[in-house]
Amino acid sequence: MRLLLLACLLLATLPARAADVLYLYNWNNYISEETVRHFEAHCRCELKQDYYSDNEEMLAKLEAGAVGYDLLVPTGNAVESLIRRQALRPLDTSKLPNLKNIKPQFLDAWFDPGNRHSVPYASSITLLGYNVDKLRELGLPTDSWALIFEPKHLAKIKGRVTVLNSQRELMAAAMRYLGHSVQEQDPARWDEARRLILRAKPYWAAFSNSTYIKDLAIGTIWVAHGYSNDMFRAQQDALAARRPFSIGFATPNEGAVLAVDSFVLHKSGRRPDLAHAFIDFMLDGRNAADVSNLIGAGNPNAAAMAHITREIAANPGIFPPPADIKRLEMLRDFEPKLRRQLSRMWTGIKVR
């Protein structure tokens, strides 16, 4: 009896097992609360999330020494960077039977050949969201980056425009408007994009990575440069609040950035087994559909398509048709010299 009592006292003093908690470093608003609850019930564990609003922010935090994250959700160029830094654990695909559900075109990507480190989760397009009624009233185009870069248009909506607080995304939009690739290596062309941004900057209300969702939905701003899933949320929020206007979003004719975000295991994570369990849970077709139905993201999961509402599956801003896909590019990681040059350009943009 005394030994049993001693054993119970020892168990009571042990710290909570790491297995009870999965630590996820994720984009803002990228997994619904409903999906989190389902997973927690499934694994009898707790999912804790920290959030970032830009790949560069996430990479900088990890580079500064942040540890303890089991899972990250980086975009392709950031996956490439993390692999180069040897910051990731290889996947154990034997623990991912639902990996078979991923559409073939999303496997074996340039940033992770053979999917040794990454599992595609969701896709988004960086595009234009807008107040349909206001822009129709003003006779402004909604299908061109000219809307946020040309003074003749901006003069009508001065102070009602936000752009992403992201060096790569904003400069990529400028590059596409100028007819250049977002994978361009020539610094002179990136400097051309810098000058275009500086010309337009006086007309913008703010650089914003998240507040534009609410601002669009309540009518404070009329145009936002941002992610398709965020525009979907703003659209739904405006509908739910019965605003006297509607929110639309569209891919500009000049082309845009396509992002494929993937689950990866960080080396500092303490529970790779829980991380694998979460990934496989999210690869189930019904669970995978949540990111589209509840968040408005594109979906690389073939088994999810039968569970995605018809309106969302048919939305070209979420699931682009073949003609639009040809105009989309992914961001790539650059060599250090060009990265430093772009960083200096960005600093100059922000301080002017």
C-alpha cells in the first residue's frame, strides 16, 4: 500500500507529457476553429498555435532562435529555404496513409523533390479584393494591377487602398504589372518595380497583412492587395453583417503569385508522432475540405473535392481555371546577393 501511494505521488509531480500538446506555427486564419476542435477530439490532445503574417517573419523568428514548434506551414520558397538551412525533419510517409489523396500536380514540387519534407495543405492567389459597389460607381477596373499602381485610378480612391506589408508579395505584384517575372534575377528590373511602388505609395492608406479583412468587410477601405482566402473571409463577413455592399476578388490580367503552403516538421519539435497524426488527419478528404469551405483556400487534395461546396469549387479566385493558372507564378528563394539588394529596396520603400 505504501509503495502504491508513493507511485501515485510521483506520477502527480511529473510535468504534463509533451504528447498532450501539438505546437503549430501557422498563418493567421488558416485553420478553422471547428477543424481544431475535431482534431483535438480525435487525438485527445491540445493544439496550440502561434501566428505569422509573412514567410519572412516566420523565417526571421526561427533564425533568431525560436524553438519548440512541431509543425510549420510555409510557402514553397520558404520550404526551400528551410531545407537549405537543414531546419526540417524528414517525413515518415509510412505514418501518412492519406498522402495518396494529394493531386499528382501538387507532388514532387521544385521546392521539395520527392516530398521528403513537405505535404501540400492549401493554395492561395495574391490578388485584388474590392468593394464591388464603390468601384462600379467610380468606373474603376478590377482586373488589373493598374488599380493599385496608377495615379489616374488611385486619385479616385486615395486613402481607401491597402497593400500587403510583404517585400516579396508587393514587389511581385509590381513586377507582374510591368510585364516581368516574379523570378527575375536582374536587379535593374526590381528597381523599376521599386520606383513604381514609390509613385503609388502616397495614395495608399496602409501596408496591412491582416486588418484589411475587417476593413474591407466594414467598408473602411475599398481596395486591398491580399490573399484570396482572406478576400473570401471579408466577403462572407460582409454578407453575414448584411452590409449594403458586396466584396469581390479577382486575379489581375497581368498575372499574380500562386502560393502552395505545406506542412513541414521543424527539427526542434518534441512530438513528431503527433505532427504526423495531425498531417494525416488533415489529409482525410472531409477534413481537408474544411480549408476551402470554412477558410476559402484552394485545395490540393483530390479526396476533398467531393466535399467542397459548389459555389467555392467554381470560384476562379479560389480554384483558378487553366487560362488563369498559366498567368500564375510561385515565388522562389533568391541567392544572398539579390536578397540583400531587395531588402535594401524594401527598407527604402518603407521609410519614404
